Amino acid sequence: MERCGAVMSSVLAVVLVLQLGLTPIMAQQEQQTGVAGKEVILSCKDINYQKDMNCNWKYKYKEAYSTIISFSKTKIFKGKAPMTHRSEMKSDSKQLKVSDLNLDDAGIYTCSCHSPEVSISLHVLKLTVSSNGHFLANEDLQLTLMQNSSHSQPHLSIELFHISNKIVTTEILQNEAPQKYILKLKQLKATDSGTWMCHVYSNSPLINQNISFDVKVLGFEDERLEIMYTTVGNTVILSWHLNFKKIEWKEGFIGKLNWEPQGNAAIHELFAFNVTTRREMHKIKKSNHIWFEILETKPDNTIKVKIPKVQLNHSGQYQCQLEINSRRIWSMRALVVMQVSANPAGPLSRGGKMTLLCQVSGPLPSNAHLLWERVNGTEMEIKKSKQHEAKVEVDVSAPGLWNCHLMENNNRKISLNYTVEEAHVWNSYAVIGAIIGASVLVIGLACVCIITGMSWQRRRKRAKRMAQAKQYLLEKKTCQCQRRMYK
């Protein structure tokens, strides 16, 4: 037992001595984090050096040392380390700057300016953004985070921050963790453009690093489906605001505006446009339709189409489409047109009836309906359309002002009125007088035609007789001619 106790005491003494001996060495080693593609500055801390002091920077990875830079008075010697051509040492502070870091630069860096030697463990992170940070709206952003160091790779905690400093929830795939992390952010919006921040954290070793990256999402400033309501004869302007100038998009792309008429499967390309890398837009009209106009805008980042006098057949869906590298996005505008009419048209005769028709282009959603109502009328003088029906009729037997409303969730979207006028008595007399006058005129014309025809027939017979008489005279039949003439 005494022998075992002596052995244990000896072991403890050795461990204590080793710990005391290694403590100053460990104190000189520090942890530093760098980001691939950027630069890092390593310092010889806690070293009292002079201006002409000899200093050496070395790189160690997997027990292999290689010289980076040696400084001796006014002479600088560069070694054969992998990062030597990307490294430089400041003569006054002896700091080492390594530019354009990559994952292979991770390892132990030692600085020796006499003694003691300082060791720095460089941990390198690399963040890769899919599509080089350029996306179309509704596409997915994928981030790949990789790490490398001379020690074992720690498990990282990763958070994404939007430009509004709000944490954005992402899908993290850790199948290859801890060396590789894949993060996915689904369905980007045009408003997601800007500078993002990726925060990487680890407790052991301590890593607290922010990595910024830029995101550009090409799209429309208003991505919602917009429904425009109007009436026949009005002027409508459809517009799409593009964000390529706002986000300083530096790639060229093309686009076009398509029109799909309501109830018609055919799609018409109204015009096409292209945007150059200098962010200049050029438009080319593709359709021979003359009922729409392409408006020029300043600044040139808006697509505008003007329809001066809207008709019922101008309704439908207008789709503005952007395309780059066979990837497409689009934004829709739906045009709904209302029209009212009467059968029979014109004033309402006394004791007569009239049917008023109100209709809109295209079927209505389940939460919308058409409504006829008489101004200052009773509840009985209200007619509502059936579900999904795009028209409603009402029978009218008295003059007055009628309004047709398109209602959606009890909200009035558009209205159009029709005034039913009463036919006056003098109007009836005027119509009867006009009919009688026209009849007399027709009879007079008929008589003139008959008299003219009879006169023409007499002249024709007389001319025929004269021709026969001349013929008989030429044949020397004078007697016979005189007898026939006296008859």
C-alpha cells in the first residue's frame, strides 16, 4: 500500500509540473476566426519588439511547418507556405495580413520575435450563396456554410437576419454537419432584396462571427393579383412597377405583356421589351390591336398600358412576364367591365314594360353578386343575381332611376345607373304624323311614277308609227300610207 501511495504521489507531481510548465505556453495561444474570400490580420500580442527585430511567421497544419514571411531589419523573405503570395507583414507592428482567405488557410500560425513564441489557431468559415445572390421572386435561396480548423470541428449555431434585423426562419439540413451546413429560405419576395447577415456562434471554441451577403430579388414592387373594375366607355391604365433599378440589377433580361380575353383560350402578346445591363428598357409592339396604347414613363422602370374607351370584350387577364436564363416570373392584372342596357331601348311607353340588363365580363366569385335597385324605391324593387352569375335582369313598368352595383363581401366595387324615361303624348302624335306624312309621300311618288310611265308608252307608240310610215313611203306605197295615216 505504501508503494502504491508513493507511485500515485509521483504521478500527481509529474502532472502538476507539466501543467505548470504548459500554462505559459497555452496562454500564448489564441483563437481567431476568419471568413473565406476576405482578409484576416494576425498579431504578435504580448511581445516587446523593436523596429529592427527579427520576426518569423510560420504556418502549421497537421504537424507540418512552413515559413510564410521572415523579417530581418530591412529585408523581407517570403517562404513557401500556401498563403505566402496572399500575405504581407507590417514592418512597424509585425502583424500578418492574409487576403482572400480560403478553407485551406485554417491551421496554427506562429509568430516568433525572439521569445516567447505566439501561436494563433485560425478557424475559417466559408459561406456560399446560390445563384451568386441573384434571384427571381418566389425562388428559393440556399446557403452553404463550411468550416475548417486544426482542431475538431465544433457544432455551430446559425441564424439569419433580414435587413430589418428580424431573425428569419430557415430550413437547416445538417446531414453533413459539423463540417457542412445547408440552409434554405423558400419563396423570396422582391422586398427581400438588400444586405443579409449570417450569425455563426459556438461556445467551445468560442466563435461569434457575423457574415454579411447581398441578395437581389428581381420582381414587381406589387406582386399581388390586382382586380380592376370599370364601366364601358371609361379610360383604364394598367401598370406594373419593376424593381430592377431600385436594387441595381446588373444583368440583362427580357419580358412581355400577354392578354388573355375573358372566356377565350387564345393568348395575345401585346408587346415585348428588353432591359440591358445598363438598365435601359426598349419596348416593341407585337399586336395590331389599336384599342390600347403603350405609355412612356420616366424613370423607365414601369410598364403602362392605356385603354382609352373600354369595351366589354377588352376584359380578361393581363400578364406581365419577366424572363432571365429560362427562369420566369409574372404579375397579373384582371380587368372586369360592367355594362347596362334596356330592352326595348328608348323611352317607356304608357302602360308598357321594359327589361333592364346589367352584366359584367366573366363569372363572379362566390362572395360577389350583382344588384339592381331603384333609387328611392321599395324593397320589392331590388333584384339580386344568383351565385356565380355574371348578369341580372329586372322588369320595369314605371319611369325612374335605377342603379346596378357589383358587391363583394358587402363592399361596393363599382356602380352604373340607367334612367328609364317616360314617352310623352306629343311624342306619340309626332310619330303618328311622321307615319302619315311618309305614307302620303309614298303614294305621291307612286302616282308620279304611273303618269310618267303612261306618257312614255304613248311616245313610244307614236315613234313606232312614224317609223312605219317612212318605211312605206320608201317602198312607194303612197296610197296605202295615206289611208293608214287618216285612220
